[in-house]
Amino acid sequence: MKELLLFLSCVLCVSADVLHEDIQIVGCSDSDGEEMYGLDGEEKAYADFNKKEEIYPQPPFVVNPFHYQEGAYENAVANQQICRENMKRVGKGMKDYPLEQVAPSGVMIYTRDEVEFGEKNTLICHVTGFYPAPVNVSWTKNGQKVTGSSINTPYPNKDGTFTQISRLQFTPQLGDIYSCAVQHLALTQPATKFYEVDSSAQSDPGVGPAAFCGVGLTVGLLGVAAGTFFLIKGNECS
Ligand SMILES: *[C@@H]1O[C@H](CO)[C@@H](O)[C@H](O)[C@H]1NC(C)=O
């Protein structure tokens, strides 16, 4: 009974801890703009000002695809106007106050899925800790520029800096070298990370377990043999 109570109180304290964090961000510059809704650190919707619609980047495992209220995109367009107008007024009032600049504190490159040679995968360039948004991310394969990557809208971090993630579809082939180069206002030259498809990149589920099993079995059998040996020796002595 005591154990059951302990378990129940644990469930309660966990569920009491669950607080969802819903954010909306409106950002603008003279040439660029962003409106994004996020939940618990993930992008849920953003306004695509090129396609002129609200985009819901939901992963395939979402059970019931949802949309926010009607008019989200029209709202975003209106908010951009307000944002630009406010910027102008603040700029005038505060005599073009200096812009704070923080270079990205982290750039990471990795694959979305475990690497299998010849199997489609996604390279991810994760950039964080910069201000202001956005960054530009460009990709190369074996030194040649590649196109077709996508980048999400800037997501705000707790400390006021931003995170952005660029994705590139690719098919891993042994020896290929990819890079992502990050441009930001506070960087004098791009921050570049490399990813090499080498033989250690491929996870090989066949050999590992088999080897462990073989070694384990051998050690086990040796143990049984040694045990039997000492048992017999022990019996002889007594
Ligand atoms: C990103 O690319 C655009 C278009 O090429 C350019 O205007 C902008 O200055 C670049 N931003 C940075 C931070 O380099």
C-alpha cells in the first residue's frame, strides 16, 4: 500500500510540473519580417510572406493536424505593418539607437537519422545563441555549393538570443564531405562546420551485438569451466 501511495504522489508531482509555454513572436526589419507561434520550444506555425499563407510545419506523427484560428496570416501581415511603423518611431525618438549584436555561440552539424550508405537522410545545421535574427546558412558538398536546403523561422531562447535550424536532404556516400556556413551580422567571416561521411558514420547493428554475444558466451563458458575445475579439485581435497 505504501508503495502505491509513493507512486501516486510521484505522478501528481510530475503532472503539477507540466507547464506549457506558448509564445508568439513578431519581428521586422526594413527588408525582412517574422511572425511565429511556438509551443514548448517548438515551432507550431509561421507566416510565409513569400507564399502568402500560414504554414504549419507538423511532423508526420501528429494525430490530428490542427490549424490556429482563421486569419492568422492576415494578422501577421497587419502586425508587420505595425512593427515597421513602431520601429520607425522608436528610431526617430531614440536617435537610431545602436543595435546589439551577438555572434552565434554554437553551430552544430549532424544527421537526423542514423547513417546508412545510399539511404536518404537529412543533414541538420543547428545554430544558436545569436542576436539579432536571422542567420544565413549555405551548404556545400565536396566544396561545391548545393541548393535546396530549408531553414526555419528564428526561435527565441530564454536569454533573448535566437536559434535557427537549416536542413539539407542528402544521400550518404562514403567519402563525401558536406559543410554548412553560417553568416551573421556579428561575424566577420562565416562560421563553418564540416560533416564527413566515413565508415565510422555508419552504424552497423550486425557486428556489435554479435561480437558482444560471442565474447560474453566465451567468458561465460570459461567461467563454467573454471568453476567445474575448482569444484572437482575442492571435492578431491576434502
Ligand atoms: C543574408 O543573405 C541576404 C541575401 O543574400 C543578404 O542581403 C544579407 O545581408 C545576408 N545576411 C547576413 C547576416 O549575412
